[in-house]
Amino acid sequence: MGRSAANWPDCSSALGGCSFLETATRIKGVIRPQLVKVNRNGQATVLTPKQLDQLLAAAPSARYRALWSLQRWSAARISETLALTWGDVVAGHVTYRKATTKTKATRQIRCTDRLAAALAEYRLAWAEEHGHAPIASEALFPAAGSTTSRMSRQATDKALRATATKLGFEGVSTHSFRRSFATGAVKRGATLPAVQRVTGHSSLAGLTPYIEVDQEDVMAALAGA
């Protein structure tokens, strides 16, 4: 089992250690401009908190609002999120089991109030759809006509792209949530090691490409050199 949720960092707070720009420079040697995702090429677009709020508000159902809320506030990969069961979402925490994570390490995230609300709304919708309250072994996001088989990644991607298009957001993919979390956390003052604990990246070198650096960040780094 992973660490207790009480030991996980609050990435909205500033913690000790080197800054993102210092670490990115040391790891990568250079800060490269970000390429917007076009026709599935380039990096997924980083969304602002306002845009993320709009996306959740426009979700086609409670299912997708819960799915996108999980990705937004736990920075999980879509494959990890779709692998969740109701037994993984208990007591105000979400547990990504090592059997389903890319790094083969268990990761546990404390629910924010808004994430908890989205999950509570979805639990009612899930129960209404399937005719019974969910049990621990059943899929959090099941495929149509099932309670144990997970919904496909393609279905989730299609719904997200359709919603983003309606809102006029370009380059959005399921990876946008991870990039948006990492970028937003760093801008709020969290250190890279703290962000890494949440995203589950195996190394800082793997994390840094997720974080969008704008021209103001670059100029601030140069001014302090």
C-alpha cells in the first residue's frame, strides 16, 4: 500500500527546494517553446482554471464530469483513471493501485471538496443507471451494459474533444489535465518534487516537459541570473 494520504503534499502551497526554471534548466539544458497539439501532433494544450471550470460545466453527463474532475485534481493518466473501481474511491481519498499505474507504484490522493462533490453526484447517477448502489469491485467508469468492464479510452477521448470543440478550445486531449495540473501547481509555488509526488512521474526529467513555460517566466529567470 502507498503512503498515507496525510503525507502527500498540498501542491497549492510553496515548499522548499529549487524552482521549476532552475530545475528545468539543469535537467534539460534549455527551455524550449511549447508546441500546441494539432491533429494529434505536439503537446496537449494547458488549460487555465477558468477553462477547466468551463469544461466541467459543459460535460455531457455526470460520468464525464466525474472523470474529468478526477483527472483535473489528481493529475492521473487516463488509463489509470479508467482502471479505478468504487473500492478505490473511499473515505475522501482516491487510490491508484500499483497494478494499474505506469510506474507500478501505488499513489493516493486526497479529494478536494469539488472532486468529492463530483463523485457524489456521479455515484447517484451510476446507481440510477445500473439499478443498484455500486459495490467495491465494480468499475467506476464501466462500459455500456456492464458494471465490471471499463469504458474505452477512445470513448472518453471522443467526448472530451467534442466538448472542447464546442467551447472553442484547441489542442485539448486527456493529457491536458496532467499538463494543466503540473503547470498550475508550479505557478502557485509548488516545487517539482512535490508535483512529482502527485503526478507519479518516475523522474523530474519526465515531469518537466509537462510544464508550460511562457515568455514571462523565461524573462523573469533571465532577470534574476
